[in-house]
Amino acid sequence: MTMKQDDNVKKSKWLCSKCGGPLEEGPVKAEYLGGNFEIELLECPVCKNVLITEELAAGQMLEVEKSLEDK
Amino acid sequence: MSIDRFAQKKSLTALRGKEGAYKSILKIDTENEKVLPRIKPKNATFTKEEAINEALRCVQCECHKCVNACIHLQKEKLDPKAYIRTINQNERIILGDHYANKTINSCLECGLCGEICPESINMAEIIKETRTSMVSKDKMPISAHDFALKDMEFTNSSYFELIKHQPGRNSSNYVFYPGCQLSASYPEYVSKAYNYLTEKLEGGVGLYLGCCGAPANWAGRQEQFNSSIEKIYSNLESLGNPVIITACSTCFNNFRENIKDIEIKSLWEIFDEKGLPSDVKLGNGKILSVHDACTTRKEKSIHESIRNIAKSLGYKVEEPEFTRETTKCCGFGGLVYFANKEFSKEVTENRIKDSENDYLAYCAMCRDLFVLKGKKAYHILDLIYGNGSAEISDMKVPTLSERRANRFKLKKELLKNLWGEEMDIKEKNEYENLKIVIDDELKGKMEDELILDIDIKKVIGYAEKTNNSFFNPENKHILAWRRLVNLTFWVEYEKVNDTFNIINTYSHRMDVTGV
């Protein structure tokens, strides 16, 4: 199962509060109910903080969560 | 029959019992059926048209009384037979999706089907067993009941739980158990009702604030429910096993079914027996349609008390089509309000349509759900303790966060005013005192997505402390996150002096473990 950050975010103006640097897209690991995923998400390359948008959380991510809960 | 089997390519010999005339357990209302005269063939055999017309006389005997009454069965397009088959299939799935989980978690467990069924087939009992089985096999979706179970935990924590003898006494003949939802919706009425009881009843009236365990029972969490009942038993024992007086139908029903050797009465029966407070406002002939609570559909004495109270206050009582034993659920039952919010709203709207008149409810959740959907509705305590104005029937309903705050404040105030004690919180929430501002639109979204003010405060407090957040230099907004137990909450906010204006919030269950 793959999930991807929406395109709007690529143009987003969010910066890392910790180091002030811009975010870059990169593979991030996620887990739910024993299912492991790799998602392309925006993250701070220095501090490693990952940004999840509402569109992803309430969209694809929710769908995956629901389908795993029904397994 | 053989021709029918042959035409349908079924076995001609298998399972051929009960053919010809036999006594069926099926009960059918034939009053409204038109009995058409038998079609006799003009010649020795039927023509095609004659055969079709003769076959069309068959009324296709089926009983759908429960389906006609229950919006859940209608929505799922299932009668009990098909429902039980679906549950059976869902339970047997080893590989693949448990496709009926959402259906099973959308039953209100209100028992209307069982009440209406000539054979008393009650889906509520079957659903309860099914949910218990799903939990035991670890197949119950966590998100369905997670919020309600956490709320139950809060209600049984030192933020709300209170077990006391009446001030100045060390024994109790009675104990008032107002219930967690009435305390959340109408804390001031709980105080007034408690004062009333201590004045009217002899031998001491203790007070017990807590949760009766209904969320665990509805969620199929049998172990949790049993331990909750055991705890209630031991707390009642510490009070000397007094008569329990409940002001919540769900508590009443849970205690009646699970606490066998202790007498239970409803507050409404006490009002009816002992008389109403002297300063009540009168209804002056206003018509109210009684909405009975589904959890006490079998309690005739409660139904009578409610009607007697309303009539003695000068209201005219209307009975909607589904009333007393056959009342409908308001949309909260079976935790459907949390497991399938969209459907819960349809249930509320469906019940609202049953009467043009304002509703009179005696369950806080019924009243609140009706008002949230724009129906004017009174709680019976609005008639007894309200200010008599019509605005009370569309009085604002507290949010999920306010419900918790109201419970907490009720305990704090009662402890101080009646027992002269300060509240001692063992599990204090961090960042509880953070100042946040949320507009009404976002509050509505938080209600639907079950996000509490305290979740937001915990995210902001932690982000401000650790600087773990993102920053938008254009509008100066901050986007922060925090994992709390099994959910990650995200909050977009702006800081103005010492206040945090909340722009948006959302959550997900998936744990993003990192790069």
C-alpha cells in the first residue's frame, strides 16, 4: 500500500521551527495495526520532523486505517 | 414445487420437509391484504396469462414489522434473518475484509425490533453478543468506540467520581446516582435534585457520581464492563447497599439487569410519589410529545411517572406513533453516535419527524441530540427546575469538552458547598490552563471528529516547550503535532500574547515512526 503527500504541500511555505530550514520530500516510515508503510512526505532533512497534511490524514491515511481495522 | 425446483436448477430431493399445508411460526397481518378471487382455467389447463395471474395472488408471506419500524434495518436493507447470516459470514472471514463491521457497529441496540417482533427476535441481544465476540477475537475496529471508552475512563477518574454519605450523616438509606450525561448537560439540575431528595427522603441520601459502565457494555468490552459493575457493587456496599435513585434511563437499565439484589428507583418515580418542588412554573396547556428513552422501554412505572409529572405541571401530553414500549432511539444508543456519526444524525432526524410538537425527554442525551438537529425539546428537569421560558427548549448543547468540564465543576462545587471539601485531583492534566480561542465553525468540526480542547492544549503546550513544530513565515502560523496514546493530533495556531488562536485541527491514528 502506498500513500503520497498531495501536490499543494510541495509548494507550501512551512519551515522547520527548530532549525528554520525548508522541508524536503523524502520516504518516511509509518505503522498501524502491524501494517508497515513507506510514504513520501515532507520532512526537515536536519531535524527529521515530518509534516502530515489534513488532506492526507483525512483522505488516504484514513482509508488505509479503516481498511486495516477491518482486516 | 418440483417444477419450481427444476426451473431454478435446485436439487429435486434435498431438504424437502414441510411441503403442503403445515403450521408456520410466521405471523402475518393480513388485514390490509386484498384477497383476490381464485383464477380458474377456462380450458383443461392454464394459459400462460391465467397461470401468471393465479401466481400473482400469492401475498409472498413475509413479516417485516421490525424492518418497517427500524431505520437501521431499512438503511442496511437487512431483515433479521439476512442480518444474522451476514454476521455469521463476517465472523468467519479469515483472510479479507470484515465487510459488515460498520453495519454491526451501527445498530442502536435499542431493542425496538424485539419489542415489535411477534416472535420477540431482538437484534440488540444478537449485536451485543457479536460485538463481544469481535472484541474477544481482537477484530473490533479501535476507532469505533475509542473516544467513548476514554470518556468512560475520565468519568470514573477523580475528575468526576464521588461516593459520599449525605453531609453530616454516616449511613444512607438511599443513594442518588444522576449519571454522567445528565451531570454533563445539566450540572445545576443535579445539585437541585440532590437537595430535593435530601429534603424529601428519610434516613440519609448518599451521592454517587460515576459511570454505570454503559459505554463498555455497548462496545462489547465485557471484561471492562464486568469490572466496572464489580466496582459499583463494592462502592454501594461501602454505603450500606442503599436504594439507588437514578436520573438516567441507561444507568437504570444497566443496574436493573446487572445489580440484582439492590432496589432501584428512578428520580421521576420519586417526584411522582413525593410531590414536586413548590416553586415550579406551570405549562398552561402547552402540548408536549413524550419521547420515552429506549433503555427503559419496558419500565411502565417510569413512563407513567413522566406523564403524571407533565400533567400535574399543566402540560398536555401527546403520544407519538412510537411510544412507551415501542419508542424509538434518539440516535445515541449502542454508541452509534461515535461509531457512525453520519447515521446517528439520520436516526435523530427520523425520530424528530414523529411529532410536530416539542418533545419532552427524560434522558439528557435524547434531549441534546434533538436540539442539535433543530428540534425544540425539553428535559423533564427543564419543566421542574427551568425558568419557564420557551427558549429553554433550544438552549445550547455543551460540546464534548464542555461536558467533561461540567462534570468536573459539578463535583468540585458539590464537594465545596455540601461537604466543605476542596477537590483533590490525582491525575492532573498538563497544560490544562493554557488559553485557547476556537471559533464556532471549528468547534463543530471538533465535535464531529471527536477532538477535545485538552488534546489541543497538550499539543500546543508540548510544541511551545520543545519547538517541535513547523512555521509559516507568511502568516506566522504554527503547525504542531503530538502523539497522545493512540492518536496523533495536529494543530495549526497563531500566538497572540499569552493566547493561542486555533486555526485548524485534525488527527490520524497511523503512527509516523520517522525517516
